[in-house]
Amino acid sequence: MEIDSSGVRIHVEVTGEGRPVVLLHGFPDSGALWRNQVPALVDAGFRCIVPDLRGFGSSDVPGTVAEYDILLLAGDVVAVLDHLGVERAHLVGHDWGAALAWTLAAFLPDRVDHLATLSVGHPASFRGAGLEQMALSWYMFFFQFEGVAEQWLSADGWANFREWSGHPDADAVIARWEATGTLTAALNCYRAAVPPSAWVEAAPDFPAVRAPTMGVWSSGDFALTERQMTGSTEFVTGPWRYERIEGPGHWMQLEAPDQVNALLLDFLPS
């Protein structure tokens, strides 16, 4: 399904009937990231709404950094919900999709029922997580250098991307970038949302998240500390639940799908 969001075409896969759940991917993925979760959620009676964020998958690829502002991405999700006639949905987000889900839950609380965020905690908690998190986030600074970052990631048959990310779907991600030339678009999410100045400027004010919220962190995550997730409780006035999964890396929904599915099914009311 293709949905227009103020002139940007967003590709969406909709599966199942019942209570709507929106699944939001992050870098460098597409909606295919959730392929192990959708069947379990559909079998449990949910309607899964899985968009490709702008610049990823089969959605449109705007050409400027400013067009990847997280508020514009939030507008894309709202456009999807409006098109489908969904007033209120559960949100599940991973990586940039988690940051986007936090943003939607904070600023549009009437549209969000329950919130589940994987890997990435509340934006204010992330920024306040100290030097350890800043050191792990070195790539966010490096990705600001347009052209240089692209060359580094793709050099020697994408060796640096493979080694740095350890992505379980690295071959598929690389094949998509090579076929579509969308690596720069994917990096523009970092360039729009986390410029170097963001680390020293005062954090933007986020309304407290009122929705029941579950944060899930995996102990093998190479890019994110546990502190940035557990600290999210300070920014949630609704019920807060924290779950730690031992072993898997950043892409827990691919590496430990049964554990992730069990947590989502236990947390999200159908």
C-alpha cells in the first residue's frame, strides 16, 4: 500500500485484523525488520501496520537533510494512521523507530495507546547517559561528514559497515543500497536529528509520556548503554516497565525473536 504524506510516498504493509499496532524500524532497515514479529502479533489478534520510513525500503527518498527531521517522520506516521482510519494505536519502535515512537507518544498522546521501545531510550535519557554513551555514539558524529561517511561504509566491499554494525541482514541491506543509491538518505536521519551541536545544546522539552511504556534493552548491544534505557523512567508518567534480554545484540528482534515476541504479547493488550 502506498500513502501520500504531504507529497512524500510512504510504503506500508498492513496485515491482520483487530487492535492496531504500528511497528517502526530504524537505521539501516525497512519494515522487513519486523518479519518475525508480524505473524505472532497477527495470530494474537492484532492488525500490524508496518511502514518503510522515508528514505528507506520502498518509500520515497527526499533529497535534503532537512526533509528527514523527526517531526516530519512523525507526520508520515500520522498520515498513515489517518489514511487507515486509525485514531489510536499501539506503537513499537526500534533504533530510530524507537526515537520516533517516543516523539509521537510525547507530542500526540491521544494517538498512542501503549508504547514499546526496543534498544533506544527516551531522547532526553539518551543525551544524559554520560560519557560511556557518547563514546559508543562516535559514529553519529562521523556520519555528519557527507561523502566521507558514505565512502568509509562502502569501502572494500562494505567491509567497514559489516564489521561496525554486525547486522544480521547485512547482505540484504547492502544489496538495497547498491540497487537504489539510498545510503545518503539513510544517513540523513542522523544528520537531521543529531548534529554535533545537539550534544552541547540544551535538550528540547518533551512532554511527559503518559502511555503505558515498556523499554527493552539487549545486553549485547554495541551502540547503546543500559543506562540510557533505564533512565527513561524519569520521562514517563504512565506505567513504566523495563526488560533486559541477555545475549542478543542490537537487532534483538532478529536474534532473539521468540523472547521479543513474548514480551510484546505480554505487554500489549489485544
